[in-house]
Amino acid sequence: MAVGINMVDGELLALAGQLGRFLTAHGKIITVAESCTGGWIAQTITDVPGSSAWFERGFVTYSNQAKIDMLGVNPQTIEHYGAVSEETATEMVAGALVHSSANCAIAVTGVAGPDGGAPDKPVGTVFIAWKNKGEKSIVVKKQFSGDRHQIRAQSVKTALEGAFR
């Protein structure tokens, strides 16, 4: 199993390195707001030597209260749509930009499992949002499969890939 994890981490590290070169070439600084990935995106980015030139900070907002306190997510948004929703991801990515000096951001919220799913949001449901300062957010809903580690790894990969948009 460790070999598989190392292969995933190597692929993610290469992707983060590519992202760093892309952001540097475009004069961008990125921040991340993470829930179900628990800081894995920030860890992958900071594993890249020199990432301090293009990575500003990461918010790990695992609880609903953390999303509210650290990112300014409206409590009514979580109450009405849920923590795992397009609306919450949109507010998370916007809040990450407001509470940092970055000019682009990624936010991830989802159900990594093995518990916590619901009929309308089964395990593997993940919302990922990207935003450039002054522009509209892009949000996607993904339905990943596998165990907790696999769902989280797919979330990190998709989040990093999407940042090239």
C-alpha cells in the first residue's frame, strides 16, 4: 500500500510543481481553503521547493464553525445548502481571497467517507471551486469513488489541475 501512496504523492508533487511554474509565469499568488482534503493541497504545494514565491497560505476549515470563522461563510448558507454544496464552496473560495493577500484561490468541500454520506450527497461527493480576484468563481461537482484516501487524492489532483484554468 505504501508504494501506491508514494506514487500518488509523486504525481501530485509533479502537478504542484507545474502549477507553481504556471502561477509564477502569470504573476499569481495562490491560497487554498480545504475541508475534506484536510490540508493535503497545501502540503503538496509546500513540498515544492520555492513555493513560498507563489503560495500565500492555506485554511483548513474542517468544521462548519471554522468555515464561518475563518472564511466568512454565511451560517445560513451551510444551514440551507449544507457544508458540502456549490454555494458553500463558492463562499469558501471567495473568503480565502478576502482573508489573504493572494490573487487566486482553490476551495474544496466534500464527503470523503467512509461515513457521512446522504442519498443526495453520497460518499465521494466533492465540490471544488477556483477563483481569481475580481472574477467569477468556477465550481464543479465531482463524484469520486474508492476509499477515503483515494477520494481525497482525487480531490487534490482535480483541484490542482483546475487551477490552470
